[in-house]
Amino acid sequence: MTMRTIGLVTLIATAMLLPATADATPSGGINDDGCSPSPAHPRPVVLLHGLGANKNEDINKLQDHLAGNGYCTFSLTYGAYPLFPTVGGLASLDSSADQIAAFIDHVATITGRKVDVVGHSEGAFESLYVAKERPAVTGKIGAIAAIASPTHNVDPVAGSVGKLSAELLSKVLGAVGCQACSGLSAAQAKLTTGPVAQPGIDYTILTSTHDEVAAPPASSFVHEPGVHNEYVQDTCPQDPVGHIGEPYDANVLQLVDNGLDPAHATAPNPCATGLPV
């Protein structure tokens, strides 16, 4: 399984899933440098999209949800080629990591606080990678919630979505190139050589047992002190949510809340049913 499959899944998601604007008016802030953190949620949150998406897609519902709960939220489109500015995550993982680290530093500077990071798919991988490989911002990160990260080498996809996506994505990205795809194995090796988790950061890694892209699902997990690994189905056993649906799933949103604010953790009630793709 390669980042090529992950990328097409995200591209499909942006075309067929949910609108980029949530219905609720947020009480926190969305990409507002003047946002004042709430007492309940004093740390701002940086959100990182997956391969083939941008700051307005893939993590848009998560961002609206967190802003609605009083967080100051910030997102960026990273890793886009100049000719394709709305298609992020294609550039090398290291160049994207540089962009993300600079953005985290900016948010920490303007808010005067540590920053929490929430990412999906490639964005989840980058949240772990930046925290370890960009030490200038490691101490500026308070918590990470990584959703469906391709943390370790993964097996070929067995599901129908994966079989379909591999061939299609090869054609799509063959025309524009995907440095992140070809560089994933090397970046995985760097991330997982020695401890992944960095001192002072609280980690929550979430995935679904039905994820056929970052597969097998357990390949997302990091079994180290300070890391909380969780399947969506540990809390909501009947949720069939897949890779595309995870950042839009109400159960995942609640589990992200819990990861960022464990002192007030609650279970989804009732559990929702996410998209099984």
C-alpha cells in the first residue's frame, strides 16, 4: 500500500462528501489571527489535511466542530505545486514538514501559547513527523490527535475501494507527480527509528477497524508511553466508518475532543453511523 492509494481516496472525498462550510456558527475562530483562546480551550489547534486535499476540504468539518467548541483553529494548504495550488500534500514530506513547522511556529507566536495539532491521513503522519523531525517546534506542541496515519509500512489494500483507487490514482498523479508518494517509505523509516513520541506532547492516535487505506488499521498505532491508541469501534462497535469518512464522523469528532481535552472526556451518546468508505 502506498500514498498513491491514500491520495485518491482523499481526492474522491473532496468530490463526493460534505460541503466545506458547516451549518453551525463557530464560537471560537477559524484562521483568525486575532482569535482569543477561550478559558476552557486555551491552546489553539492546527489542522492538517490529507493528500490531494486542501485547508478547506477533508478537515473542514473537524475545524468547524472545534471552532464551535471554542477553540481558535488554524489550517493551511501544504505541499501544493505552484500549478495546482488547491491540491495539497503532493510535494515531498520533508518540504511539507518545513511548511507545517513554520505555520505551527506562527500560530504559537501570535497566540503566545502551545499549539495542538490534528491531522488526517497524510496530515496525521505529518503531525507525528514534524513533532519528531522539526525540533525547533517540538516544544511548542501540546497535544496531537492523528487520525488514520500511515505510520508504519502497510499492506496492499484488500477492499474494493482500494482496488479501484490504486489504478486510478496512478493515472491521476502520474500526470502531475507525487513526491510525497515516492518518499513515504523513507519518511516512515525516519519516524519509526527510535521513539516516535516526544516528551511533553500528549498523543492520541485514532483509526477505524474498517479502514482499508491505512491498512492494516493497527499500522497507525504507536505503542509507546504517552500515546493513547484507539479504534473508533472501541467506543462505537457498530460504526462502519472507513478512511474517507473518518474526519467527517461524529464519533471521531468526539474522540478528537477527548484527546485534546481528556479531563472532560465523554463517549458519543448515541453513537453515530459513519460513511463505510
